[in-house]
Amino acid sequence: MSDQPQFPLNPMAIAVNSVAIALTLVAFMGDCAAFLGWLYLGVLDGHWNDISLQILLVCLIVSFTIFLLVAAFFGLGNRLSRGESGKKFLSDLGALIDSGWEKALRMSMTCMLIALSLLVGFLFSGWRDILWWSDFFRASRAETEFRLNDAHALYQAGYDIATEDRKPLALLSLGKVAFDQKDFVSAERHFTLAALIAKKLPGDNRNWLVQAQQALAKALIKQNKLKQAESTLNQSITVFGQSATVSPVVMLRLLGPLIVPAPYPPPTLIGTYVLLELTYAKQGDFEKTYATFERNLDAIKSLPRVNPQAIVLTTELFANLITGAGAKQADYLDRSYGRAMELIKDKFPDDKQTAGRIEASYAARLRAIGANDRAEKLYLEALENLNMLDKGDDTILPRVMNNLAAVYVATKQPEEAEKIYKQEQELLMRWQPKSSDAQIQLDSCRSDYASLLHSLNRDDEAKKIEVRRSGK
């Protein structure tokens, strides 16, 4: 039987000791957080020796202060366990700390050993990963700052130490920098290798493959290797629908892989079709360009959530591509905008805003090829649909009015043009100063209106508008 005196459990002693343990854990977690913060800054900046140690110094001071509190609480807990009054610690704090020092030291040493063990395991398992991410983040920063040579060197260093599942990302980054530097031969080489590695990786890496193929196609188009680009994009379309998510990137492999989302956005089938349209248009095969555009609209239509703006933008991109179609340009415009307007009407029957936007876009294309009568009709329909946009954060309504007035000028209808210019000017003056775009549009409107008045020999009225436009 033990000779040590036995004391009944004191609830207050248990509470005080619990507080001491909690404070020890707080200090432990604070130290770990400070170290990880220092490590994180090192990963981002890559200048390990230049990073200030103030964070660690402050953490050390705070930790020691907490350690003294822990010792005091443990000492108070000891006295309460023996039935002594705990109030004496106010007048005898040093003795109180001394009485709990040994227990606090054991607790802190235990936490320190745990922290050191975790740190050693962390560094042993993830040091290569840390170096890779350090190079990658520093390269990304250099790229955003347009230090492309530095970015290339850092991406190359990251590629040299990258594991196989990271090499496609490293190669895509290298290829992008080379592409931005207009070194399309090197970009082609990097993207080709990225696609080959993505094909060989275990698991579902098809979206990495598609992304590499899309980037490769862009590099090939820049080199006018249109047939190769066409073949590459058709391969992408074949495999694209087989995968819905981008394979994640492994960040660390401590106690199993820790993964993070890929920093690149996932490739889209719509974007692939647009690139394929571009290759056909550059080859002068506008019929295939249009057929691919129709496939693109079908792909948009099949999406679970169709974005109406995607229909407008896709159609406008196609219209840009067929500007070299000569006499057939008008026919392609009619067919493409007709399909797009049908799709919008079918999917979004109540969306007047999108209907107005596609009509305005169609009218602008017709006006560009001299079909002013048809453009006038479409502009009027667009105005009817866009009248709800009487607000200063979207200038499409006054721009449509300005374009319609220009059509009236071109078709010798000056009275109608003047009426529209006045309506546009009144509308924009109501909006000021909501938008800088509105001010730019107002200046443009006044300039065009003044030109009309000069052509009608109404120079005095035109000068008044010009003076108002100059702000005098």
C-alpha cells in the first residue's frame, strides 16, 4: 500500500488542471500554425533565407508566456488537490509557478516531441512536393507579372522534379509560356509531350489529354499546320464526352495523397468546336465551318444548363470567321443567325434581352455587308426587345439606337435618323454619371448627330452640339 497521502478528488483542481492542459494545446497549435505560415510564405516566395523570422520570434514569446500561465495553473491545481487555499497564488506567484513547473515542462515536452515527429514526417514525405509547389507558385507569379523568362525557368525546374502525374500540368505551363513568347515550335513540343504522358497515366486523365490537345491545336494553327490541328481537335471531340471532371493534382503524399483542384479551368467542348471552325475557315472550307458551327449549337443545346449568352457569343465568333466567304457570306449569316435565333426562342421564349442582343448582332452583320433594309428591320425588332434595358450599366440599347440612326443616314432618311439621335441623347443624359461607357456613347452620339446636321446645312445647330460635346 502506498505511503503517499490520499486526497479526495477536488472538482476545482480538475477544472484548473484542465485549463492548464487546454492552454498547453493552444500554445502547441499556435506554434504549429506559425511554422506552417512561415513554410507557406516560403513556398509562395521561394526565398527561404530572406523571410523574416519575426513571426517565429513573436510566437516564441507568446508561447513562453502561456507556459508560465500553464505552470501557475498546474501549481494551483496541486494546491487545490491537497486541500490548500488557491488564493495564495496572488501573493506568492513565483512559488506557485515553481510548484507546477515540472508538470508543465513534461506536458510541453510531450507536445514538442509530437510536433517534431510530425514535422520530420511532413518534411520527409513532402519535401519534394513542397519544392515543386514552390517552383510552380513562383512561376505563376512571374507569369502574371510578365516575367516570362523567369516563369519558364521555374516551370522547367518544377518539371524536372515533378512526379509523373504532375508532368502534364508542368508541360502545359511550359507550353503556355512558350506560346506567349510566340515560340510556337517549343509550345507544340511541350503540348505534344503533355498529351502523350496524359494518355499513359493510370486512372481518368482524359480531360488532361483534351486540354493538352486543345493547346496543341492552337500552337499548330499559329504555325499554319491546319490539317494537323484539325486532326488533333477531332481526336479531342472523340474523347471529350467520356470524362466530366479534371483529374486533381496531388499536393502532398503524407499519410496518403492530399489533392487540390487543378489550377487550369476544365476544357469545354464548345471551345473545341470553335477552334475546329477556325481551322476550317483558315482552309477556306466554309461549308465545313458552318457544319461544325451547327454541331456546336447542338452541343450547347444538350447542356443541362444552357447559357443564352453562350449562343450569342458562339454565333458572333462564327460570323467573324466567315468574313472571307465572299458572295456566300450573306447566306451563311442567314443560316447561322437563323439557327441561333430559333434556339433562343425555343430554350428562352421569355428572354427578351437575349433575343434583342442576337437581333442587334445579326443587324450589325447585315449592315456591314450593305444589306441596310434588312438591318433596319432587325434593329427595330431589337429595340422593341431591349426597351426594358433603360439603365446606365448596359449601353447596348443606345448603341442599337445609334446603329439604327446610321442605317437611316445611309438610306437617305435624315428625319428618322435625327429622331433616333435625339432619343438616344435624351436616354444617355438620364443615365449620367452612372457609367463611363454611357459618357463615351453620349459623345459618340453627339458627334454623329452633329455630322448629320452639317450634311443638312444646319451648321449652327451642329456647332451647339459640338460645343456641348467638348464640355465647354
